[in-house]
Amino acid sequence: MAPSLTLYVDADFLSPYAMSAFVALTEKGQTFEIRLVDLAAGEQRMQPYQHRAPTCRIPALTHDGFHLSESSAITEYLEELYAPPEHIALYPADRQQRARARQLQAWLRSDLAALRAERPTEHVFHAPLGTALTDPAQAAANKLVRVAGLLLVPGQTDLFGQWSIADTELAVMLKRLAGDELPDWLRDYADAQWQRPSVQTWLEHNRNARG
């Protein structure tokens, strides 16, 4: 029997938002089908994908005929569908910590545009870019480091005492920085998140996509 869950991701496995949804599904221990969307060919603007994701963005999730896009909506849907303690939690149990995790997710999606533009996810998943940041991107990088420093202390491996999907998303953003742009203790935090099996599985898909 085919799995009832299908996740639509970019064919290059470069989207941090598709990665978040993939990690969430993997952490929940669910069997799901991966469908690739060729963004270069504009497949996201074609039918039938446009029916599944009216905003023409990836990722998208199909569950028993229900279609959902936007990665944060997908992770929250999965948290309710496969709720803890029967399944691993994607968000903290504490209400305020859970709100903080969602706040962080929203901020990472809506801010730091200059940094995302100059350090795209090719920098994260492939060879790091050696170019210096422009002033706007450096300002965004400084803001990222400052906010991360308010949420974490040296040696801390998770934001809220145990893993959450916000850790994966923060790690991706931190990995846009390299060398002396990122304090060693924040690099250690991001590297620890990178070793999570669900993240490693995504990275394997990324390597295979490169051929």
C-alpha cells in the first residue's frame, strides 16, 4: 500500500523550508513518499502542483487528499497529527517555550534577507562561499549572532533542553556564516544539530541530487 503522506520538495534538495518539513516527518517516524519539483523548469507554477500549493512554493504535504503548504504550517500539522508522547515532539511541551520556538521560526523566515541572498543554501550544503559580506548582509549576520546568543549559552546543544524543529532551522541559518564570522561555540551548536540522523538523511539526498 502506498504511504498516505507525500512530501513535495525541490529537486536539488536545497530549500531550508523543504528540509524542515522533511526532518519533521522523519523525526515523527512516518513512512512518506518524496516527490521532486523542478523549480528551474517552473514546475511549481504548473498543474497539478499549483492545485496542491496555490502559492506555488515548496514544500507541500499531501495527507489522505488534504494538501498543505508552508513549512511551519506543515510542522505544526504533523505535531498535532502525530502527537507526543506517542511520537517525538517537534515543539517544546512548555507553552512559553513553544511560543518562543514558533517566534524563532517566524523570524528566521521573515528577516535576514540580505544574509540569505549573499549566502544561499548552496553555501550551506555545497562548497562555502569565500566572498566577504556586504554591509547589509554583515548587519544581518551580526543580528543573527546576537539573537542566537540570547537564546543559547556556550555548550548548550538544544534551545529548550531537548531537540525541537527550531534547532534545525536555526542551525541552517547559522551555517550560512563561516570562518571568523561565527563564534566557535555557536558553530559547535550548529555542527551538533547537523549530526542528527534526520538531518544527515536530508544531506544524503542533497549529495545524491548533485550526482
